[in-house]
Amino acid sequence: MEIRKPSVVRDASSNQLMKTIPPSLKRIGEPLPVVVWAWAVAFAAAGAWPHFSSEPFPLPGLRKLAEGDKYGLFLQVSAVVSAAVWLAWRSQQTRERLLVFQGVALALSAQGFLYVGLPFGLAFACFASIARARGAEQD
């Protein structure tokens, strides 16, 4: 296997030297898989917990969600999991769609912080920041 040194190019906007990253390494530092799927798995586990155990949910922040009514539980889990699936589906993401998703995620984040619960708000704040970063990449 041949190891190539990164080439040095000039950035036209700032006229500074910068190193290019090989395409095979560009996605290694991306926080999406770990952060987004961690939120999805945590919410799905909180949603499934009442069906498998009578004990309180082990994560204190999601305990209220796991003990709540079934309708609210279903809506929150489906919202977080569907947002995670959409963020993982990169082929369908354009700059415009990312802007729309970012706006919806910010609205759900504000609603989550004020009315639903802190974990719901944090999850969608995280999703909005990832959509913002991806939208900036596509400029």
C-alpha cells in the first residue's frame, strides 16, 4: 500500500497555505455517526424500555420520557429516529433541504427545551448544528 503525502495548495479566498486531506480520510473525523446514532439509540431504548422492564430507565435524563404516556413517547422517539435516518441519508441532502431541516430542528429544539424535555431539545440542537455544518460544506 502506497502512502502519499498530502499536497499543499493555495486557498484562493485567504491566500494562505493549507494542506488537503486525502478523500479516504475526509469522513473519519466527522461526528455524525457517533453523535446522531447515539441520540437515536438512546431515544429508541427509552421508548422500548417500558415493554422490557418494570425498573426505571437507567439514564436519568430520559427516565421521564420512558415513564411518560405512550403517545408522547411514540412521537418523540419517531421524531429523533427519523431525523437521524435523514441525516445519515446524504444522497438526498441539498443545501436547500439542509436549510429547511436546520430550521425545523431549531424549532423542535426550542420546543424541546421549553415544553418537552432537555434531552429532546439537546438532540435537535445537535441535529441543527450538523445540518448547518453540512450546508456550509456545500457552499
